[in-house]
Amino acid sequence: MLEQVTVVVPTIGRPSLDVLLDALAAAPGPRPAELVLVDDRPVGEPLRPERPGLPPVRVVRTGGGGPARARNLGWRTARTGWIAFLDDDVVTDPDWYERLAADLAALPADVAGSQGRVRVPLPADRRPTDWERGTAGLATSSWITADLAYRRAALAAVGGFDERFPRAFREDSDLALRVMDTGSRLVRGERWITHPVRPADRWVSVRVQAGNADDVLMRRLHGPGWRDRADAALGRRPQHTAVTGVRS
């Protein structure tokens, strides 16, 4: 099954990318056809992802442009029937390859995508901060591309991610709604990733508020009921934007 899968990871070269690559290299099980790293930095030294145990790796560059453009370049570069998107700040479980293969095997033709499951570790010795609680909301979020595999044909049918969404916020919800509008379904698989809470800086609240513009665009594109259809409650804005806000 995994010979029909390309893993696409958009990145801005954060140290967390090395943690993800180490996990993918060390995991047992079959390997996907290819790992495509999409370097979304305007400038920078070339990425050096090589390590034993990884599937064949290809690095492509956008020159900057945001996660929607990066993911589009990644899946359009691939030639397999399935595209498995991972964010560069997650850590896959040791059995991720095996469970991905099981999640995708024999899915009915009307299923266009399979979402992985997310755990967010929180401190055990104190109350979590608002930032930490917000990030923990990823564990119950729907159709987020932290770990989401799509049929390539489904992506092509809707034109991929809408690059009018400049941040890592709502671009995945928008894609999911457009895919489901074609009559396809999205399902949850049984594979797991861990999403650590990254340190927050003083500007995090500003980045969170920037997501308001994306919500306005969602309403314009999908109507006033888009939140219910995308399972995107108001309270998810801080947690979803928190995940990758530093990319904007």
C-alpha cells in the first residue's frame, strides 16, 4: 500500500524538522514511495535531510509563500495515488508507517481522505497555560493537515489548497469543505502523532488575531454555516492558529 503514498512535509527549517525526520528514519515497517520536503523559506542554506532509514527524499523550494502554496507544490510534485501531509513540528509514533498503510488499505472509493490522531503532552506538575490548553485542542480538531492523507485525485479535482489563505489557519478546513462538496467523505484513521507545545513569544496574541481575516474569507466562500460543517468552534481559533502561527 505504501508504495502508492508520498509523504509531503512543508517546512521553514525549524529544529523540530530534525526530530520528525529522526522518528521517520527509526520507525520499522514498509516505507512510502517518497518523502517530499517543501522548503518554504525565501532564503537559507539547503536542507540536509539525509539519514539512513528514510524513504527516498526530494527537496523542493517555493521561495516563500506560506503553507498552502508549499503543500500544493508538494502534492503536485508527487505521482502517487495518495498524499500524506505531515507538519514539520510533529513526531510520528514508531508504528506510523504500518498504521498509515492499514488506514488507507481498501478504503471505499468515496473516501477522499484519512486523518491521523493527535496527542498534545501537557505539564503534569502545574496547570497548563492558555497557550498550552489552546494547542491541546488539536487533539479534537477535524481535518487538520498536521497528519492528513488525501487521494491525489481528490486534491486535483478541487485544485488543491486555496493560496488566498496565507497562514497555517483555515486553509485545511477550506480544502476539506471543498472536497466534501464533491460528495466525498473524510474519515479518521488509527495512526498517531505527537504535537509538542512550542514556546510562545510576546507576539503570539497578534498572530492569533490575524486569523480573523481567514474566518472572514471562510464565511465568504462557504456561507454563514461553515463552522458547523468544518467542526470549527469559535474556541478553536487560538489553538489552531497557535500551532503554526510563526509561519505567517
